[in-house]
Amino acid sequence: MRISMVSEHASPLAALGGVDAGGQNVHVAELSLALARRGHDVTVYTRRDDPALPARVRTDPGLEVVHIDAGPARVVSKDLLLPYMDALADGIVADWGEDTPDVVHGHFWMSGLAALNAARQAECSGRVVKVIQTFHALGTVKRRHQGAEDTSPAERLALEAMVGRSADHVVATCSDEVLELAAMGVPQGSVSIAPCGVDVDLFTPSGPAQERGRAHRIISVGRLVPRKGMDLAIHALAELDRSDVELVVVGGAGNSSDLQGDPEAQRLRALAAQLGVADRVILLGQVSRARMPAVLRSADAVVCAPWYEPFGIVPLEAMACGVPVIAAAVGGLLDTVVDGTTGLHTPPQNAGAIAAAIAAVLADPVRARELGENGHRRVLARYSWDRIAADTEMAYLAALGTAVPGSAGVRRSAARPLESTGGRVL
């Protein structure tokens, strides 16, 4: 089938080019490539944020990225992009011409607005394009946890709910999101679950590992913002009171020296000094995806301690490398990390529990190895991008009215059965 992806602020070229990219960039790039491998014709539409970018970039025989002029040709914070979504939709429709796709798949709520707009314009010309939506993050959850610090447009909650109710099918990335969508009034019969995936050829247990500075290493990876909980990992390190353990924090713009002007990096460094562990906390800065497997393999455990997490690709990458994951019991981490089987869950925002989990992993190397091996098997079985593409294809077929297996209500994704969240299924 012909598939149009819309990713207004997260170009897949960032991930395809090997540059460190966010979760949505990686998701759109890898999902699009996997769908192309399945024989589909995929076009990704994203906003031009640099005047030097070519109009079209062919990255695979079945995949093309198209840059649409929508707003200024420069990087603009995604929270300021809403006024340009009509222009993005107009550019998409113009590129379609008479050759409309079978489905248009919006990634993030603003892309959903553009996708719905484009589909309605096509409908006015007598052509039907089904709209699929993946939110990646929900404004309701962000507002609940960030409160006044949430910088999303004031219209987000209302427009996001409208997108969910108007789309022909919504692909949630975890079971927790299904409950949020229901509260927003999204019909549950039009919702299925297909999680994010991981590159199982890049992220593997075998291969080089970065050299450690001490006998044991814990790693935390993510953007340097308070909600990612890097400070909790530092508090946990201090509670361990072991001089043979170091904490490596990966994330931020640029390398370690470039973090001097980063407010969150400075806050974390000050906290480490205050707690007496500054000599054991390493802020590594940005690491490319190509280098990330070696960094992950160097760890005894990877700590993921966000306040909330719509899905989280880092735990999958760690599991794919055979590393145990210590994860806050929130959002998508409840699905990906099976407590006691592929890693350990901790209550959210609980540094003491994180410290206890780290101590448990370090105290039993045999058990730690079992957790890592189980995690690797789970990723291979459920989270390869080819598997995720197959599940997403099922959502497309459901929107197109093609019969697919499954009963009424929320469809169960082969990639992550709903019952696996209980910790009994790998």
C-alpha cells in the first residue's frame, strides 16, 4: 500500500544519518524503513527547518523523505509549531496531487492535525485517505506531571482529544496509554497497541564495551531535563555508599565540555558535589546511536527513573544489549521491563528503592546475567522493528476495513500482548 507518514518536528533523517536523535525521530525512521522492507511505498513528510535541505531525499527504494515549507526554514521549538500545521497540510496535499495514499499516519498531536486536514482536503476531491494516529506523548499526562512548567500550547488538550476521536485508527505504544485515550473519549474499538522497537542488529550483547573507570558502572540515558530523573540516580549512588561504583549520565547537547552552559547539567553536577559523589558521576554528553551499544554494554545496569514515560526506547536498547534495567514503574516501562525477569521495577521518584535495586544487581552477578539474557530474548521476540511494522500494518488494514484477527475492543498487538504486563510473560 501507499503510506504517508507525517512527523512535523522530528525528521527521520536525523536518525537515518546516524546523528543522535530523539525517540520520535528514531521511531518514524525505523518504522518507515521496516514498512518499506515489507513492500510498501512510504513517504515521510516533515517541516523544512533549514533552507539548504533538498525538497526530496530518497533513503531506500521504498522510502522517501519530503521537506514541506511550513513556517520559517529554521529550527523552531515544537511548542511553537501549531500555527504552521495548515501550511504543512497544504504542502502534503500538493505533493499528493491526484495520487493519494491509502493511509496517512500522524506522529505527535500536531502531525495528527495536519494529517486530518490533508485527508479532508482529499475527501473534498472525492478521494478517501484513512488517518492513523500515534501520539508518542499525551498532553494530559504531561500537564499532570509538569503542571505550570508545561510549555505546550494552551489548545493542546482539546485539539489532541479531537485528533484521537477523529482519526480512523489510533496506535497506542503501551497499555497505560490506552486508559488515557479512553478518558479522552477515543473509541476503544479503533485503538490497537504497537510499541516502539529497537534495532536488533545494532544493539546486541556481543561487541566492544566502553572502558569503565571503576569496578562497577550504572548508566542513565535521556534528555537532560528534570522529569527524566537523573537526579534520582545520583541520590541512589550516594545512598549506595560504595566507592567502586560510578554513574554515567548520557544526554544533553554536545559532548561533556559543551554541557558547561546547560542548566540541568550544572544542577546535576552541583547535586553530586553536595552528596559527596562528584568524583563518581560522569556526565558524558551526547552519544551517537552508533556508539551507544558500546556504552550500554559497559554497564552492570541501566537506570530509567523518569517521573512519567510514554514509552521509552532506552530500556529496549539496554535489554537488547543484555543489560538489566532498573525502571520506574510508570507508563510504557510497565510493559517493556518485566519485574524480576528482565529487570527490576521501583516506585516512581524513589531514590532509596533505586539504590536497593542497584545493590541487588551488584550482589548477585549470576542473577544479573539471567536478567540481561531474559531481556535480550524478550527484545528479539517482541520488539524488532520488523515485528512492530507488521503490527502497524495490521492497524492500517483495520482502518481500511480489511478483516484482521482479534475480537472487539482494543486489539492485542503481537508485539506486546496486554497480559504480558503482569510479569509472567517474556
